[in-house]
Amino acid sequence: MPEDKGKEISVSFVIDADHLTWMEDRLLNELNSFMETRLPAGSIVDRSGKNILIGFTQKKLNKRDLKTYLKKFLHKFELEEKFHIIATSDEEFKVQKRKGIDFREL
């Protein structure tokens, strides 16, 4: 991730979006762009493979707000019937396909 005026930036959150790529690879780029527009100033969003990395140079966003933004992304692209957001740790989220949905149906 790029450095912002000499301040050290560490990864605060990781979003594992592997299941999104089962539908289309462009959804990963759309998620990256969506998060860049929604997060407050001082936020850095970067893509690393099938993960989205989020860091902050100023005040860190809380976990609940980040999950809300991820849910809004699913709603915007009409994906909430196929995917949901789960927290896999304190600093990691996963876009998971819903049970009962076969990945071939995506």
C-alpha cells in the first residue's frame, strides 16, 4: 500500500472476496471502487489477489460500519440473495455464498 506523507499505514481490515469471483472477476474491482467511495478520508483501499486490504492514516473505521458498507455493496449489485458477509476474525471479513446455493447457479 502506498504511504501517505510519511505516515505508516498498516492493514486494518482484510476482506476475502474469493466467492465473488465465482460469478465475475469484475465484481472484485467493483467492490474495491465501492469501498474507496464509501470510506472516510484517510482510508487506503488496495487489492491483493482475491482480497481487499483496507488501511487508515487517520481515524480507523469501526468493524460494524465496515460490515454495513459491505452489505450495502451486496444490495447495490442485487447479490444479497446469493451472498452474505461473515466476520472470520476481529480484522477479517468474508463474502460467503449462502447455503443451498450451488456455485454453478451463480
